[in-house]
Amino acid sequence: MTNAVILGCGYVGRSLAPRWRQTMTVTATTTTLERLVELQTLADYAVVVKGNDLAAMRSLLHNQQVLLVSVGAPNPNAYEETYLHTAKTLVAALQESPSVQQVIYTSSYSVYGDRGGDWVDETTPVKPINLKAEILAETEQVLLGAAHDSLKVCVLRLGGIYGAGRELVKIFGRAAGSVRPGTGEEASNWIHIDDLVGVIAFAQQHHLSGIYNLVGTVPLTTKELLDRVFTMHHLPLATWDASQPSSRSYNARVSNQKLRDAGYKFIYPETQETL
Ligand SMILES: NC(=O)c1ccc[n+]([C@@H]2O[C@H](COP(=O)([O-])OP(=O)(O)OC[C@H]3O[C@@H](n4cnc5c(N)ncnc54)[C@H](OP(=O)(O)O)[C@@H]3O)[C@@H](O)[C@H]2O)c1
């Protein structure tokens, strides 16, 4: 039986664990003792691990073949510790963990920065526009740098995550009936949690390595998306004030063609509320 670790088992990890358990023995981690009981019901094993604890990381990786890194910063000030320190500690631990064959990391499309609405793909250089995105881009490089002949590293650049428990109406509902700054014509890139789970499982099964964008196929504009969500939920539409600058800082149309070329078939190619 293959052994797999979910390092940072929050929304993504919780959604993935049942799928991975169909074929693998899964260990899930948290930083908080209080979450252990919950994780014990989700995974075969649950442990408390902080990403900067080298000894704990070594022990976690012992006899494991697959690792998902899905840590998420609890606040903007914790980005460096959560992502970069975890990645560096992990790379050090991997040097003494020859059993590990694949690392999959959930990054973000925010590393592309503001592209004025142009299409970007995995060959587009990163252009972080703030410290958070810089840290995410550096984390990718640290992890990708650990790859070698018998260790594949796969970076997934995610759009905003939505789906069961994170419905679009929960994310955008407060904007119903409001006046929004800008035109709403910027691209918005989202990924449904079912496709996120599907792609992580696909990446593991097909031993993917390198960078893959993970967003839906059709990037709606923010206005189109909000109109759809509010119409579906019978809420008043937002209106747009073009005289004010947009609050969206990442305007890029992100292509998922590379993933589709690899053979993944999206369940939700277009962003749509699923209730
Ligand atoms: N949400 C989005 O729309 C979105 C978009 C793009 C990319 N992503 C990326 O997707 C990933 C997973 O997102 P999510 O929504 O599943 O996050 P989440 O629900 O916030 O879960 C994050 C997990 O990381 C753990 N963690 C936090 N700091 C840690 C540290 N220093 N060391 C080890 N573990 C740590 C947390 O531990 P506790 O159990 O103790 O809380 C939790 O289990 C993140 O990397 C995020 O950046 C998310």
C-alpha cells in the first residue's frame, strides 16, 4: 500500500482525504492539538506538525511515498513562516527521506501578477505584485529545486477555491446590491473543490511534475460572475462605478490548457454555483 501525507489538512486536505484513502494510507497534519480528533476521523493517522520543525518533518516523511503540501497562512503576517519556512524545512527533511517519490504543492495564480487581462500560461514568467505573492513564488522555487530523478515535484497554481462549504454566494453575497469600484471587466479565475481534488488525484496517479495552472477553463469577468451568482440566489445585482479604480489586483486570464493536454477532464470548466 502506498503511504501519503497531507501536510496542512484544512479545507483542501479534508476534501482530498477520502479520495486518497481509496488507494493509499493517509496521514494528515494540523498545527493545533484541538483538531487531532477531527483529523483522526478523516485520515488513517493524524499528527501535530509545524512546518518549521525539522525533526517532526523527518519523522512524518518516514516510509511515505507521496506528499501534498496544502498549508495555508492563518493571516498575512504568517506567510513567510507558513509557506517559505515550511518549504525549506521540508526540502531539508526530504534529503533524508528517500522513500518520498512525489511532492504536490498547492500554490496560487497570484504569482503571475497583474497582466492587464492578458492570457497567461505556465511559460509566462512570474511577476509578483506584493510580498505575499513574492513569498509564494519563492516557495515554488524552493520546492521545485528539490526535484531529482526519483523525486517529482508538482506545483499547482490555483484560482480561488469554491464549492461545498465555500459557496460563491458566501464569498460574494455581501456585495449584492452594492456599488463596486471599477468596471467589473477584470478576469476572475476560480477552481471548484471537486476539480481540485480530481486534479490532485490525477497528478498523483500520472506522476505529474513541474508547474500546472489549476483554474476553470472559462475565465468569466468579475461582473459576469457576480451577476450569475446574484441572479441564481435572487439577490440584487451589483452596479459598477468606472470612475473609481478597481479593487482587483490580479487581472490575468489563466489558461488550464496544459492540464487538459495532460488528459484531465474538468467537471466544472465554467465557474458555477453547485448547491
Ligand atoms: N482558498 C483559496 O481560495 C486558495 C486559492 C489559491 C491557493 N490556495 C492555497 O491552497 C492551500 C490550502 O488552502 P486551504 O483553503 O485548504 O487552507 P486552510 O483551510 O486554511 O488550511 C491550512 C492548513 O495549513 C495548516 N498550517 C497553517 N500554518 C502551518 C504551518 N506553519 N505549518 C504546518 N501547517 C500549517 C493549518 O493547520 P491547522 O489545522 O492548525 O489550522 C491547516 O491545516 C493553501 O496553500 C492556499 O495558499 C488557496
